[in-house]
Amino acid sequence: MKLLPDGPLYRALVISVLAVALVAGGYYLYTGVIREDLSCATGVERRGPRHECTGVTDGRYSYAKPLDQVFARIKAENDSVEGKNPATIALMIPMTSDNDAEQREFVEQVQGAYLAQYRANHRANGKQPPIRLLLANPGRNYAYWRPVADALVKAAASEKENLRAVAGINISLRETAETVRYLTHDKGIPVVAGPMTADDIKNGADNTYPGLARIAPSNTDQAKALGSYGADIKPAETMVVEDIREGDNYLSTLRETFRKLAAGAPNAPETFRSPPDFTQEANLANDFHQMVPDICSSNATTIYFAGRPVQLRQFLIELGGRKCDKHYTVVTGSHASTLTVDEKFADQWGALRTGAGITVRYAALAHPDAWGEGSTEATGGSKDALRELASLLREAQPGSGPSIGPGTLSDGRIIITYDAVTTAVAGIRNDTVGAVKMPGLTDVRDSWLRLHGTNRVDGASGWICLDQYGNPHNKAVPIVHLDPTTKTAVFDRIAWPAGHAPDANCSISNGG
């Protein structure tokens, strides 16, 4: 018996029905599975070929396992101020990396932000408004800054969210400059940059980034401090080793700075080019291996290294294997602090020995001994501010209740981010008086103009006295060196961009 019809017309109909079913099924698969998979959590989406989870969260979603503990503490603190009309600050930094040392840095910066939030809510004599903290991850090297910045713009426009400042901004890149320009110039959102040191992402008379405040000494200020520390260095005994990769503001300003310090050196700079992702090694160990004989044959004993931490580590390893019997001092920028947590450098500390070894010296953004109990500086910083941060960190460590995870003040990352968020809090609360319960964005932006003199911020990294452009005036610069015995950065002394400490009022002269 023939139950089903046959023939070309029937077969064509079957094929059409199957095609429609396949298309519908594919659409269901796309909408029900693939599209849904793009969401990591509310406000957080997968982006790019690495499927990075980027976006904005209040702590309920953690971008990486090492962040779990501190994110949980932030979520709890945010919950505690819900319904109390809090002002919101967003910490905007990349929060995930394949590089373990870099990931640890991100964790410490989040820890610093949390400690500043906790202090504002629990150790400020009830000052208002309470502070809520958002965690904004723009992805590796700020690759997805625009959609994340747009989410922050919405939070600033929302009366429920009341975003009043963005803090963090920790890497000096072209994308960083675009982020800051968009937030400040285009959208009127105040920004407090933390460990950002490039000279060309700051305000001057042109006011390119209206509403930007910076709290870390710039590369030029670091160089002035290093220059005063090493005033006896002869240019004829120096050489510059520099990364010529483009699009990295930290590198470009560091190159310019070190070329000035080495003006008159008999040898042209030795150059190399790091990969687009500067956390990758590529084959640069080869390049550095070939450089070393030329360095040995020169008169140089001081090397100014303009490069990022991975490349610094590769260079030091190759220089450590040199055949010549000379001691070298390698002077570099603040990002060298990463070496203290770089596991790939763990077995190489022996190269940093006395005698015919290597001394690595750099201008740190912050160091706990700069304003520790043994500090003899009369002005420019506060022992009390550092002491309070240290106590906050101790209370948040394992064994002291709910923990934010292990953290240390020694590399300065917690300190500088704590100070960035503390400065944002000061800007918000300085305008919360009388009937004003929630300052506007313009009010907060204009508050940077008053954070100097007796209204300075007593940061744990030193006094933060902002000039009329929002830049730190004569900020303390701790000069440190890497110690192979303790495998930490050891404090040498404070140096000052102006060549001397500020006066007791942190006065800024008419000429700057």
C-alpha cells in the first residue's frame, strides 16, 4: 500500500519544509544559545576573539578567579549603602590577563579601591554621601573601552546610579587617552587617574581633558626626581635602550625623558620593538642578546631603559649573562614594580648582586617606607595617612574576618589606587554641604580646582596638591632599587620634581 505521495512536486515541497525547519532551528539556536552566551552577567558581555567578559558590575560578577574575594567584599559594601542615596565611583581598569604578574597588579588595584570605599563609609565620621563602587573592565589594553564607557555614561545620567567620578585609568596607551577624552571632554564625567604617568595625557592651557585629575608624578617629573638623585651620573657613561613600538604613551614619553638625561652620550640608543600586546615575549630575548656585546664594549655604566616590564625582564636576564666584568645601573620607569611579582624573574634575582652585578633603580609611584615610621621628611606626605591604610589592609587580610585576599603595600599598587579613589571621594564630598545632598558632575569636576593648599588630599603616597589643570604639583617620588636578598623594591629616599620638598601649605607659585 502506498501511504505517501511521490513525485517531483512532493519532493520539492518536502525540501522546502525541511529548509524552513532548519532555518528556524538555526535561528532558535542562535537566539537561544549563541546570543545568550554573549552575556557573562547583567551589564557584562563577551567581546572580541578572546571572548573577554567586559562591562560594568557592582561586584556580583567576578571577571577572574583571583578577584573573587575582593569583589565579594565590594558587593557587600555596596549592599550596605543601598537606599541611602550613595554617590557612585567606578574603578575602570583592565581586570583580566594571561600574565600572572599583571593579573596580581589588577587585584591589588581593586583592593586599593575597596579600602578607600570602606574608609569613606566607616572611618570618615559619617560624612555624606555614602560611596558605592562599580567595577568597569574595558578588556586587555582597553580594547573595548567604548561600550564600557557608554555604560558609565548611562550610570552618570541615572538618578538611581548617581555615578559622579571614574577612577583608575592605569595604563598610558592611545586607547587610554581616547577613553579619558571621551569621558571628560565629550560626556563631562570627572576622572581621577591612578598609576598613569604619560606626559601627553594631561591638561595644560588647552584643557584637552576637562575634569581630569592626576595623582601620580608624570614621566617627566619622575625623570627630574631621578636626575636630582643621580646628579653625579656623567652622560658620557650612559646609554639608552628603548622600545620604539608606537601607540604607547608611556613608552613615548619615557623615551623622550631618557634621551634628555643621556644628552651627550657617545652612543646612539639601542632600539627594539615589542609586540602589540606588550605582555607577550615574542623573540626579543634574541635582540637583547645581540645588544649586550655592544653595551659591554661601550663606556656606559648607566643604562636608561624605556620599556615595559616583560621586556625589562628579558633585557636583565640577557645583561646578567654578559661576558664583561662591569657593574651596571639600569634606570627605568615606575612600571618596573611588576618585576617584584613576576614569577618568570624569580630565578634571576642573582643577577642583581653587588660587585660586577646589576642595580635596577626606578622612580616608584608609592612605597610604604617613604612615609613610614622612619621617615624624616617634614612636608610632602603624612605618616598618619599611610598608617591608616596599613591598618585597613591588615583588617582585611585572611584571618581577620571576611578577606579581600592577600595583598601588599610594597609595590605601591594598592597605595596609588587607594589614593585615586580617596581623591574622588574628596571631590564629591567637598560639594555636599547644606541642602546639596548629591553634587552634579560639573560640581565634582570643579572641585579639583580647590584640592591644594590646606585643602590638599593627604594621600598615603604623599600629599596630593592639584594645580589649576588638575595635575599633581611637586608630588613626592620614592626612589627605590630591587634587592636580590629580599626580592622586593627597597626604598632609597624621596626625591622631588622641583628639587626640594613643598612648603607646609603645599603652595603653588604663580609660575607653577
